Amino acid sequence: MTMSVQRTSSDDEVKGVEAIFLARHRDELRRRGLSRAALNIVGVMLFLTVWEMLPRLGLVGNIILFPPPSIVIQTMWPMTLSGEVPYNIAISLVRAGSGYVLASVLAITIGVLTARNRTIRDLLEPLLHGFRSIPAIAVVPISVLWFGIGEETKILLVTLGAFFPIWINTFIGVRDVHPIYLRSAACLGASRRQTLFLVILPAAIPLIIAGMRQGVAVSLIVLVAAELAGARAGVAYMMSLGHQLFRTDIMFGGLVILAVLGFTADRLFVGLCRRLFPWYRPAA
């Protein structure tokens, strides 16, 4: 009876220490998050302050060619209220999102196949590495001639641009899984399917995520090139229209929108990865 009471008391002490540790860990993570958010805001405010002062002091040309953020906001705010800016953003997001999802599915599938099957790798290796050396932007004029300026062309170009960073990271991640993991799975009687989904892919997740994260930025870059080549709506189309009208404030507004979209997409991607893979913590 005495031993049972002592064991119960010991278990309670361990649980108490564990609860204290977890509480301190959560507090530390919260402090880090608040500190990081505060520094992010300070950095943005400093950048905007410098941007505002440079053209007004005449250090980088004049206000017409290099409008400060106050003028950009004055221009973009009525366009936002009228629905023009949200409409163009929505069109661009649909194009970029569709191409990115298609590229992710194709790239991860082909990356796994080329890493696990030597015949497929030898067959596709010269083609994949050859086309990987061609910038997606270089394909824009040809694709416009072949397919016109429709939505399919832009989605295809985004898919092409985002495909290769995701594929190469998936290929390397799956190929370089430590052999001891594979041998351990074989000794435990795992089938090839179980080994792939329970050992190889989880081990390759960090590199796959890195490729997909890079693909997010590439999608926006290629999308801008595709929309500048020919479009009737979109953020880059709005910038092109500003160029034709010699409205640098609209062009700068488009640049700001692209920066905000890129940052927001990256933060959402990192947050989704942390929720789906709690054990994986990207550095930034």
C-alpha cells in the first residue's frame, strides 16, 4: 500500500514538472512570435519611411517617376473601393493557384518516380534537366503564338515555372533517404507501398516542402510575365495599363500588391505546413 502511494506521488510530480515545462515552452514560443511580429512591423515602417523621404528630398529623381507610398495609397484606395483592384487580384490568384496546384501534383509524382525507378530516371533525366535550364519566361512568346492570350496559356506557364523547383527537391529528397531507414522497414516486413508512404515520403518531406515553398514565389514571377505578354485582367495587366498611361503610381501600386501577395502566400504556406507536420519547423 505504501509503495502504491509513493508511485502515485511520483507520477504526480512527473506530470507536474511536465506541465510546467510545457507552459514555459508555450510562453517562450509566444514571446518569440510577438518579438518577431514587432520587428517585422518595425522593418516595414522603416522601409516605408525611407521610401517616402527619398523622392520628396529629390535623392532619387522626382515624385512623378518615383512616387512615395502616400501618393501610391491615394491612387490605389479609390481603385480598391471601386472593386478594380480586388477583381484583378482575384483573377491573378486563380491563375497562380491553378498552375501551382497542377505543378505540385505533377512534380511530386514525377519526382518520386524518377528517384525510385532507375529506368524512368534514365529515360527522363536528359529531358528534365534540359528543360529545367530554359527559363519559363523564355517560353512566353511562343506560348502566346501557339495558344493565344487565354487563361490556359497563363496556367500552363505558371505550371511550367513552378514544376522544376518542386521536382528537383522531391527527387533529391526521395533519392537521398538514408539506407538504414529502408533496411529497417524491410526487416520489419514492410511492403514497397508501406515503405514509400510511411518511410520514404516522411523522410523527404523537408526537401519537398522547400521545393513547394520556392514554387510559390516562382508562380507569381511567371504569372507577371504571362500577364504582361497579353491579358485583359490581373495585377500585371493593371501595371501594364499604368505604363501605357504613364501612371507610375499605378505601377508602384501593382508592385506593392505583388509583394503583399507573395509574403501572404508564403506565411500561409508555412502555417499550413506547421499544422500538417507539427514536427517540422521551417527556419523562417
